[in-house]
Amino acid sequence: MANPGDLSILEQVQGYIATLKKREEELKKYESTLNQKTEELNKKDKSLSDLTESLNRRQRELIAKEDEMDKQKREIELKLKDLEMKERELQASLKKANELTEDNNKLKSQLSERITKMDVDGKNIDILIRDLKDHIKMVIEGKEIVREEMIPCPNCGTMISKDALICYNCGFDLTSK
């Protein structure tokens, strides 16, 4: 290249202008690249904003579901406590029912014993009535009444005929002696 002093000023200015134009074109290329990158960043920022909003929405949904699950958990715990209370009440009722059943069985047994005793007493009364009828018949017919020998019942001490099979007072079986 020629010495700057050799070139005319016009040529120098034209050289500067050409250099400036090259630099301007380079700057436009850089600006275009920068605009493309800015556009890509804006798209990525928009995508990131959409993802953030989606995550926030899902987080709110999860929190709402957690709250619902907590509510259901509390309801289940209340129902469990209610069931436990009802179970205790049922166990108490069952215990009472068992006690009543035992009492009922005892009463049945006592009633059965009393019915058996009444049957024995009824048989004894039937025997006494028969003996009394026979005695009255003998008195009416004028037959001699033979006084029976009397002995005390070994069970209750009531005076009964020595030929009696059972005590008319307590129903004790005299045939077993």
C-alpha cells in the first residue's frame, strides 16, 4: 500500500468509508444474529413462563388434593373413633346379654326344680286324698279303723305312716332306705 501521504485525501476518505461499510455490514450480521438469539431467548422465556405457570397450577392442584386427603383422613379418624365407641357399647351389651342369659338359665333351672317339686307334692296330695277317702269310706261303713303306727320322716321329721312310700310333707322317697 502506498504511503498515506501519497494518497489523496479523497482516496483516504473513500478507504475509510469502505472500511466503515464493511464494519457496518459486520455489525448488521451481528445485529441479525443477536436479534435471532433474542428471539430464541424470548421463545425460551415464554416456554419457561408456560412451564412455570403449569408447575404452579399443578402445585395448587396438589395442595388442594392434600387438603382433601387431610379432610378425608380426619373424617376416617372420626369414623374410627365412632366405630370404637360402638364396639365398646356392643361389647357392654353383649356382656349384659350374657349375664341376662345366665340369670334366665338359673331361673329356668329353679322353675324346673319347683315344677318337679310341685309334681311330687301333687302326687303326695293325691296319695293323701286317696288315704283320706279310704278313711272316710271306712268311717261311713262303720268299719273298724286300725290306727297306723306313725314314724317321723327321716328328712323333715313330720309324722307319717310307717308303711308310707314317700313323705307327704317334703316328698322324701322312703323306699330308698
